[in-house]
Amino acid sequence: MRLHYFSLVAGLLFLSVTYGQQDSQWPEISEVEKPWTRWWWMGSAVDSTGILHNLVSFNKAGIGGVEITPIYGVKGEEDNSIEYLSVRWMDMLDYTIKIADSLGMGVDMSLGTGWPYGGPQVEQQHAAKKLVSQRKLLRKNEVLSQRVGDSVAKGNPMKLLGIYAYGSDDSFIDLTDHIENGQLQWRAKKDDYTLYFVYQALTGQQVKRAAPGGKGYTVDHYSKEAFEDYTQPFDQVFSKNSYGLRAVFNDSYEVYGTDFTPEFFKAFLKKRGYDIRPYLNRLFEKRNDAVTNRIRADYRETISALLLESFVGPWTQWAHQKGFLTRLQAHGSPGNLIDLYAGADIPECETFGSMPYDIPGFRRLDKNIRPGDADPAMLKFSASAAHISGKPLVSSETFTWLREHFKTALSQCKPEIEDLLVSGINHTVLHGSTYSPERASWPGWKFYASVSFNENNSIWEDASGLFAYIGRCQSFLQKGSPDNETLLYFPIHDLWNRYLGGSLFFQFKIHSLQEWLLDTPFYNTHKKLTENGFASDYISDDFVKQIAFIDGKLILPGGEYKALVVPQSSYIPLPTLEKLMELKRQGATIIFMGIPEGVPGFNAYERRSEKLHKLTQTLKATQNLFADLVNAGVKNESLVDQGLKYIRRELNGEKIYYIVNHSQQRITEIPLNFTTPQITIYNPLNGSVGKAKIQQQNNRTIVKMEMEPGTAFILKTGEMSDVADLVYTTPIGQPTEITSDWTLRFLKGGPGLPESTRLSKLQDWTSLSDPKAKTFSGTAVYQTEFTLENPRAEYWKLELGDLRESAKVWINGTYAGILWALPFELQTNLFKEGLNTLKIQVTNLSANRIKNMEESGKQWKIFHEINMVDKDYNKFDATKWDDTPSGLLGPVRLTPLIKHNPM
């Protein structure tokens, strides 16, 4: 392939003539580097024709793989629904895998239907459970005589675990042994007593959004026996080989109110070193005092350990025996998120809702969004777990409820995905795509909380631009290793020791960060590090145990670090502190933001606290965190002072930077805290590559480049001899609006094609006189002719202005590129002096078409169960919407440019 000239202006590298095509210098994009998508099988009403059609469509658009999740069905399709794991269902799975493989795509599947794990194979003995108590007061010398045993409450069977009496001084008597032939007779001889009849009960939770053949109880996630029982149907249908699947998936931990398992008391005694039963009265009464909070924290820690040991560990082991990997969403669970994420092969976070951005022109109307939960500090849990445990991939459930249905533009996806990428996520799973057969009339089958990435949604026309962008970014971010040099200790015992309403079951939910994450010392320390350019990974107590100090570095299974920061914490386990102090004695940089106050837990806590205080007698809190880090050799990046975001990786001794500009400012120079003879710049938006002008300054490299708000680039250090220099340009005149008349012709979409028209001025096509234009969703072509007179111009910058929502551009009959993200502009040498033609093919959202459909009384919400809700989980009603602006609103402007030297 012959070399082309490259140019950098207005934040966009450009490739003359072949703008938007992949250059030979760009790494080949593999299936795992491309975005994947969650693929809902509604009622599993799938067939080979539809599977083939859907997969081919995904493949052509640039999707690398699918995750099959069967859910509730479609009304009227009951005869086509397939029972989960039936012979026919497995045939469809087998066909899917074969077709995907022939297309170079991968396949994951959820190990169940809907979510969370559960189904008809889950008997009551293996279903999720909770601890229940009934209270009875017994005065001194009063006699209790009653029948006791298992019970039923509101139709829920309850198994009696014991009857315990507590005196006014909290003294404890186990009355269980006093039961004879189902009869308890006992006199309160010495004191007034409070009796607790303690039961094990079912939570009663069923699988949410289950598919046919998948309904049933949620499984007990704290019981290995229950897990092994749960997997028996899968053992039967899967052979010993991998069956072609890449991974099995477990969705976010939406298992509610389950704080018990049949072996809990035994496990608690073994793990915490004391019997919990003498202290249950404190927990049932939800006392808020120092002792009870310690006991409650022990209870919560035991739940966390059981979840890891009895579910996540066996699950991953089971999958490996079958030849599968595991993908896990740990958030929402009651366990230590770092350890749980690390227990899977591919940790997965999620985004939910819409985040704010300062990018000029970025639209985020309150009526179309729900506030997002994608706080960078939350996203880092999954990435950190992968980094410290040595897992190469970190995935994300991406774009859940990003906007109201049919109102998500591709441009609104880009900054959200960029926040994930700079947080360490490198394997995007879209949320998502619904299997929809050709017999389904528009808008096809639809899941209630997704963007709907399939050909029924008008944005599919240019979605390949988004998918190519993600793939190019991930082709670098999956290479090499993370280059975060600082570890940040996660003091989970401070959270477990909180009162938190006295609940034994506390979930670390992504949707309630204010309850456990925001404004904590841990959160504020992470924020401070990030804002000052220090890249970090979180570390748990269990991973602290695994640290080795070798050649001046902290070594973990996943990599090496130069320092570890302990935020101000009230409670730190004695073994953790002992390990940190030993590392410190060996010469490691262990920085304490404050002196830990005590040890967590109840058993022998006073003795353990004494040991802790002896250890901390000579310990001093840092006076200057950043100076301590720099003294340890940690390199922070001052580019964040300009409002830029970044992530850094190391590849064969060189650095890879992914840098994003979500600010309002144009950036002209980027400082990197390394010296290098060359910087190669890769533009993931269009695939162009070039060698940048650089300067060395105070052991830093200053990269000359322009980053417009909303843009992102990949920078790589190290010499590459076969890369052409970037061509830098500068304006030689003011932007000029194209004021010639435009022809507007509607190509495809619905409900009907409006008539072609001529425009003397660009306008929202919903305001045209043709009533069909008001309801039209699809693609139209704008075309104009005009004369250019500037013989000095070597290049031109084309700006489309207000574009609703994406466009493909042809200049003088030659394809110039796709514009789907802010800023909607490109630079090209395709314009010429004299007469020019410009064709812009624009695609809008599907919102106006669905509004018209509902106003016309046409039924498309034909789904069982939830059957469509809006972003606030109210009844979906598009008739209340305003018309959504559509088309090329402009102004369309051209700016003449010439080459220049930025040095």
C-alpha cells in the first residue's frame, strides 16, 4: 500500500483520499478487541434463519461476539418459544456457535435465564435463604410451655434452627436441647429473659425476567452444595470439551435479602473463632454500639467469604473443567468487590444511566436521561482486580439506560465508552441487542433497558463507526500490561463496621454509591491521586498477603508497583498491618494517610488492638503524599492539569497512552512524563497514523498536537521507521458558510418516504411542509454545488455544525468519511479550486417514527413481563414527546488550510 500524507488539525488526524479506512500501520483488530454485545433471546423463539441473519448483520457492522441471555417472551410467539436447555435449544446454541465461528466471532452465554442464577432445578433446600426470628418475653419465674418446631409464615416454610434465651445482662442459654417430642417447657429462674425462636427461611426470590424453562427459585450463593446441584442440568447438556463457547457469564448480584445459608453458623465459628449464637439478640435488635457493630461486621465478612468460596470459586473451577472462561459482575454483592472480581477470568463492571460532560455541543436533556452511576472510582474496582490478579481482559456492560428508548445518538455513546477505557476496561460488551426475526414488524423485538444495537434502530446505519472506534482503542488497550504504579488499599472493614441500618446483608451497589463509597477517605484519596495524575489500582487485604518485595518493587500476580497508599482508616486487620509494616521494613514505600485506630472483629479484639497499637507507635502519617510518591519513583502525568484523562500501558519497554479530552478547551501541547525519541499518534476515530513533532523538556516529552473537545488519541513511545510524519496545518482564512441551495432526497426508513425537496437554507426536516417528514426516521441525502476560490489552500476543514445525528460524506464523488461523533468535522484535500459537489448522507434517530406509531394506536409493545417502561420505570408513552430535531441543521462551513511547522 502506498504511503499517504497525514494531517493533524482541529483534533482530528486525517488520511487524505482514504479518510476513515484502516491504515496498514494500525494493528489488525481481532474478534475479542472488537465490541461484543449482549444478545437477548426473547422467549428463546429463535430459528436458524434468524440466527444467521442477526449474526451476519452484527459481523458486518463490526461486532466481535455475542453473549446469549434468554429472557421472557413475545406475545403471540408462544408456539415458537423453546424450553431452555432442551434438545432443540441446544441445537440452536450449537448452530449459533458454528455460524459465529465461521464469521470469526465469539460466543458467551449466561449460565441461566434472566438473572440472577436460579431456575426449576433449584429445590427449596438449595434456594436463597434468610435468617428469621420470632421474639417472646418471659418474666422471672414464668414458665414457657408450648409446641415448637418448623413453621410456615405467609406460605413460606421456615426451619427451626434453635431457641435462645437472653437475660437482661445479655447472658445466653441455648434452649434447643430442652425440646422433647416437639414440646418446650422451661422456667425463667434467675432473670427476665428475651427468647428468640430462630428460623431459616426462604427469601422466596425467583429468577427475574426468566425465559421459558428457566423459572424457579434463586440459588443459594453461599452454599457450594447448592451450586453443584444448580449445575447438574448444565453438566448433562455440555460435553467435556468446550462446546465452542468462550465464557459463561454471571450478571450483577441482584440477590436480595439473603443473609443466611444452612452451614452459616459452622462457617462463622470456623472463620471468626467464636459462636455467633450467644450474640444473635444484639443483631436481631439492631443495636448500634461498638460491640454489636463488631459482631455485625464479622457476620458481613463471613457472608463475603462464603460468596467467594462457595460460589465464585467453584463456578470458575466448574467452567474451567468444561473449557470455558468466566465473566463476572461482582457489584451489588455483599462481598469484597476486589476479591470477587478477581475470582473470575474476566471481571465486568457496568454503566447505568447518563454521565455529564463539558464537551461543547454535547446534548444531555433531563427529559431524556436518568443520572448515571459510572463514577470512575466505581469503575476501577473491576479493572484493579484484573490488574493485580493478572487477568488481561476487563469487560463492561455498556450503555444500560443511556438515554430514553429510541433517543440515543452514537455521539452520546462515545464519551461514556471513553470513561470506561481510561478506567481500565478494555473489552466492551454492549447493552445490547435483541434477537429479532424478519417476520417481526418494525421496531422488532426490544428489551426494556437497552440502546438496541440492531438493524431495526436507525442509528445502525452508521453504528459501524462507533464499533470501529471501540475496536481500534481496544486493540491497544488489550496489549502489554497496565502501567499503574501505585496501589490504593481498600479499607472494607470500615464499611462492614458501619451500622448501615443494622442490616446483616449489605450490598455494594453501583446504584447507591452514596451509601458506601462517595466522600469516604478511600474515595477522596483516589480522587486526589487521579486529579494529580497518579494512576492507581485498588488492593484488598487478601492481595496484600500476596505482595512480595523484590528489587525495590511491590510484586503481585498481575504486575509490579512502586508504592502502596493506605487511606485514613479506622479498622485494619492485624495480619494486613503486620504485612505492610514488614514490607516497609524491607524498604518498600508504604504511605499511611493516617494512623489506623484499631482492628476489626469481635473475637479477642482487645488483645489484637494492643498488638496493633504497638506496631503503630513509630508509624507516622504522610505529610506530603505526592512528594512521597515521586520520591518512590512514581511518575504522574501533568497532562491532567489541562483537563485531560488518560490511561497508560507498557508494551515491550515502551509506553502506550490513551488520552481523552472531555473538557471545553482545545489542547495544543501534551506533556508526557517520559523521554522518548519518537511519538507515534494513532487516531482511533478514523484509523490514521503519523509521527508527531516533539520536544524534550525537563525529562519530559512535549507532544505537538491539537485535541479538540470530544476527541481522543493513542500515543506510543519508541522509534518506528515506517511511519510518515504528520502534516500540521494552519488556517489562512475565516470559516465560510456554504450558502448555496441544497437538494434533499429521502433514501430509506419509515413509516413512509417524504418527497424530495430543494432547500435555500438548511433546516430541521421535521419542519418541512411534507407531513411525512415530521414522522420520518431513517436516512436522507443532502447535495449541493458551490465554487471555491483560494489557490493557496492545500487542505480544507469541513464542519457540519448541528448534525442530527450522523453522516457519511462524499466530496466531488469521492467518499471522504463518516461523521458520528463530536466535533462533526473532517479535514481533506478533496476540495478543489472552482466548482465542487458535496453530498452528505444523514441518519436521524427513531424517536419520531415511534412517536407516530403510538399516536396512530399501532401496537408494538407485545412482550410478556415488563413489556416496556420508560427510563424512570414508568409506563412507556412516546405520545408525550416533542418532535426530535432531525437532519443537517448546519451551518456547514469550510476553512482553507496550509501546511505549517508547529515547532
